[in-house]
Amino acid sequence: MSHKVLLVDDDVELVDLLRDYLEREGFQVAVAHDGKAGMAAALSGEFGIAVLDVMMPVMSGIQVLTQIRAKSSMPVIMLTARGNDADRIVGLELGADDYVPKPCTPRELTARIRAILKRSGTPETAATMNPIVVGTLTIWPAQRRAERSGRIIDLTSTEFNLVEILVRNAGRPVTKSDLSQEALGRPLNRFDRSIDVHMSSIRHKLGKLADSRSLIQTVIRKGYQLSVE
């Protein structure tokens, strides 16, 4: 697992504060102060995770995220204006793994980074090397790979986390609270729609059952459940 973090934000003072804290926590950190430079760095393959501000000169964080997702599944955290639900939802729909509202504390951002890197760096043990098969869906936890009917499913890091949790609980509902804690590494806030947005993307990528139902079912007042085909 790479511990090299890319910070992309035009707020020089905030970036310096975040970089100093992350480096004290043992991370290697590189910075970019505009979207174009950030995109080039993100696509270099040198980093384990990128943190993108939404509002930046030259290219916005949303534009950078779109370019990253066209070529890479590296984890991405978006920095959004507090209370701006539109930016959060758009970012998640385009493949962001999580978001942190600004102003944010270095401790909070570091916790989010650690949670995502921990999940995306699953150690290769005997249990994780073996595939898990549920109907036409197969996942390889150690390789972070998923296929359905032999077709590779291109999932982001957080999307894979969610799919893995549902696969391991196939046929049983998993609450949004549990999904948020296990996949995102944070408690579910009352008005947080992150899990719903991620699930919408996953449903689209996985496709439907033979009877046209979604492979992932919403269980009222209980959460989400992977259907056993």
C-alpha cells in the first residue's frame, strides 16, 4: 500500500497545514495548487490517494476527478464547501471515494485517508486470496477485483468496499450505518447521502437480474441487500 498522498488545493496556507500534519503522521506528501498540475500528478501513478478541492483555478476539482476516473481507480477524497450538497453528490456520482467539508481539521482528513488506504490495501492472506462467488458475481478481495458473468466490473476503492461487504452478507440486509462505518471508516450522519449515491453507481455497473430487478435491493428501514441469484 502506498502512503504517498497528493494534496491539490489553491489555498496555500491550508495545504501547508495539512502537509505538515500528514508528514508528522508518517505520510509522504506532494502538493499542487491548480487543477491541471494536480491532474498530471494524480495520473503519474506515484500516489496512493489524492485529496482534491472542488473550487480551483485552471481546472476544477470535479473536472480533475472526471479525468482521473477515465484512467485510474486510485482513491480520491474531495474537499467541499460546508453545506454544499450539490458538490458532494456530483463528486460521489463521478467516482469520489469520500468527501470532507471545509474548513476541515488535519486530524479529520488524516483519519479519512487512513480509513480508505486501510480498506484499499487488504493484505494477501489465504482468506483474501480466494475468490468469493455469489451467483454470477465473483470478487477477489486481495486483488480488489470484481467480475460478473466474466465481465470485469470497474469499481472505485469505496465501491469495492461496499460490494465486498454486501457479498460477504449476501441474502441479508446491511444497514447504511454499518456500510458507512465499514466501507468509509466513519459514522453515518443523519443527512448523509453518500452510501445512497455510491449504491446508485454500483447498481448501474453491476447490471440487472434476469427478471430486470437490481442485483442490489433496498430493504425498507433495514438497508441494502445483495440478491442471491
